[in-house]
Amino acid sequence: MPAIVLVGAQWGDEGKGKATDLLGERIDYCARFNGGNNAGHTIVVGGEKYAVHLLPSGILTPTVTPVIGNGVVIDLAVLFSEIDMLGQRGIDTGRLVVSANAHVIASYHRTIDKVTERFLGKAKIGTTGRGIGPAYADKMSRVGVRVQDLFDEKILRQKVEGALEQKNHTLVKIYNRRAIDPNAVVTELLEYVDRLRPMVQDTGRLLNAALDNGKTVLLEAGQATLLDVDHGTYPFVTSSNATAGGACTGSGIGPTRIDRVMAVVKAYTTRVGSGPFPTELENPDGEKLRAVGAEFGVTTGRPRRCGWYDAVVARYAARVNGVTDFVLTKLDVLSEFDTIPVCVGYRLPDGSVIEEMPMTQTDFHHATPVYEEFPGWREDISKAREFDDLPKNARRYVEALQEMSGAPFSVIGVGPARDQTLQLRSLT
Ligand code: GDP
Ligand code: IMO
Ligand code: MG
């Protein structure tokens, strides 16, 4: 019966992969609903580390049916290399189902992603270069190629030719690049058809039938609230709806079927790529967060920008997503600090202090954090398994964060492994 949505509350990399994996056998289906292989979700099981980019994190639980929903953009080369990589490590991916309506990332999307970023120079977004933005742009412009188009060669050819007509003019005349041959693109895409065909289904119908039959469906986001194209720090965002609303459009499940919205939030903040980040620390504390928290991108290997917890961002995420539960991750990383500041509001250039996200991006760019400081605990908490195992100052920090963040903290992470988890409330 229940559908559960799982989103990121900040700028991504909060630990969504681990949170999904924790639900394990309590879910029957795990569907990605947005983004593509710009995501990088890490799961640590039995000392083994897995990184998935396109496949839903539920793929590691043998009883779960993993689904790639209609809202995802799929790079087929990545899809099959991820399947092969997991296969070589003994993980069975044979249950994977792919939406016939999902859009395909073709080589020209990757090319355009890279050249437009280069063209933007200092104003670049800092994308992952995976062709995500151009693929979603084609979807909205109605010149996209969908998974189902691969099953009709004539249609596929027409669509690829249509998509490239304008792009080739732009590539040659503006970006000084060579035109892309539609035949080569079609040939490349058709190489995947035979492997793809048995996985493809009407996933909206499949997931609704599962709910009708009393199954539990988890809808897993890529990216996060502040990277959402509508609710994030536009234009420094990704090109999809990574918030809970996107879970409906990206899966074909109606909002009335969703019982719970879980948001994963890190005990501090990180961001990859360009864009405003009020609590960013460009100092030794920031470097320490990066080193202790191993804050380097799973997808691009880029060092993540690091800063203190921002309660304004968490409250905003609670509101935008209708969060019922927070999963607080990486509390253990803060054990290394004597004092831990938390951003409780922003001071704007006119001297005023606000406690909500400002209406304009200009104000957000110029906002400076107002901090409340908490004493650290300075002891290893990675072996704690109950809330009461935590030192007093760690409990006070968590309670203060919960108070400020607008929804209960149901799970707390004290390390990357499955069992390094404190469960405060049941998740299903
Ligand atoms: P995602 O994109 O939201 O799935 O997150 P990433 O996998 O990109 O980044 C989160 C990183 O933090 C991964 O390396 C996880 O293994 C790790 N992680 C998750 N939860 C915890 C935690 O509670 N403590 C620590 N130390 N690491 C964690
Ligand atoms: P997960 O799911 C962190 C960022 C990029 C860039 C912006 C746009 O692992 O949390 P894109 O390639 O999507 O057009 O890039 O979004 N970005 C992420 N940052 N985690 C992610 O995914 C991200 N996916 C995209 O760094 O700033
Ligand atoms: Mg990630």
C-alpha cells in the first residue's frame, strides 16, 4: 500500500544511497524518478563499497524490484556498464525494469553539455558533463528521444535527425565544432536494443498495480532540493525536479498515494559545482570537513565545497517537500570539532535578519549566515547504536537541529556502513 518518497534536503550527496539501502527488505520496489548518471549514490554493505549512478540504490537488495522511472534520462552505455559492473561483483540485476517513456541521453547531449559550459566561462554551472541539461531541454522542446523510440527504427531515425537539425547549425556556426552524423547516433543507439527490450515496461502501470496489491514502493531522488530546477538556486541547479513533487510526475504515481516523505540531510553542508552557498567555509575548518567526511564527488571526483549545517535550508526543504521524516547523516564527522556553529538565519546587505529562504537569488547570494554555536563532544561516536549511546553534547546538537529543521529526525547516521545507524522512529 504505502508509497514513500526519499529526497535530498541540501545540495546532494547527503547519503541517499545509504538511506535507501537501509530500508532493505521493507520495500518491494525502488524507483528512481529524476536525473540520470549525474547522481552518485554510495552504498556500503559488508565492508564492500558500491557506487551507483543510474540504477536505483535498492538494486543491492535481492527482494527489491528496481525501476528506472519515466522522469529519468538514460545514458544507455552507462546503464549497461553499471549492470555489467554489478554482475561482475555477483549482484543480480535481472529484476531491473525501465520505463518506455524515459528519455535517452545521446552522445550529442554530452557534447553540448561540455561546449556550453566552456562557452559560459566563469559563469559556468559546473555540471557533471553527462548531458543531463541538454537531454531535459530536448524533452521540454519536444525533440527528445524516448526509450520506446528505439523499438521503431524509422521513428528513431526521424527523431534523431529532427533533434540534430538545429543542433548541428549551432555546433558548427557558434561553437566551431564538427556536425554530428545522425546515422552514427542511430547505429550506436540500436546496438542496445536487444539487451534493453526485455527490461522495458509501462512502469507507471506497474508501480500503481504494486500499490494496489499492498506492496511498498520507494521513490528515490537523484540530486536534492536546492538543485531542483524550480525550487533550487537557479540557474545553479540540475535540470529536473528533484523534490517530492517530481516523484509523482517522474513515476506516474498520484500524490494521494504517497504516505511518507523522507529527506536526507547531512549534519553539515556540501555542494559540488558553482552557485551560492551561504555557510561555505573557505578555511581550515572547511578543509577539515572535506578530509574527515571524505567529501569528494562520487561521479566526477571533484572536491566538494563544505560548510556548517544550515537550518534555513533544512526548514525550506521540509516545507517544499512536505517532509515527514529526516534522516540525519554523517554526525560522526563532527566529532573532530571543539565548537560547531549552526546557521539559524541570514543577514542581508541592508542589515536585516531573516529566518526563511529569501525571495530573490540576489539576496541569497549576498546573505551572510547568523550562527548559533554548540559545544562539540570530541569522542568517537561511530560505534553508537542507540540515541542514548551518544555523548550529551551530541544529543544536544541533534535535538537543537531537529527543533530548527521542521520535521522529526527518524534516523541518525554515525558511519557509512549499514549498521552505523541509530533508528529513532520506524521508517515503514
Ligand atoms: P548520495 O548521493 O546522497 O547517495 O550520497 P553520496 O554517496 O554521494 O555521498 C555520501 C557519502 O557519505 C558516501 O560516501 C556514504 O558512504 C557516506 N555516508 C553516508 N552516511 C554516512 C554517515 O552517517 N557517516 C559517514 N561517515 N559517512 C556516511
Ligand atoms: P546525487 O544524487 C551533487 C550538480 C552538479 C552541478 C549541477 C548541475 O549524488 O546527490 P548537471 O550535470 O546535473 O546538469 O549539473 O548539479 N549535481 C550534483 N551535485 N550530487 C548530485 O547527485 C548531483 N547531480 C548534479 O555538480 O552543480
Ligand atoms: Mg552523490
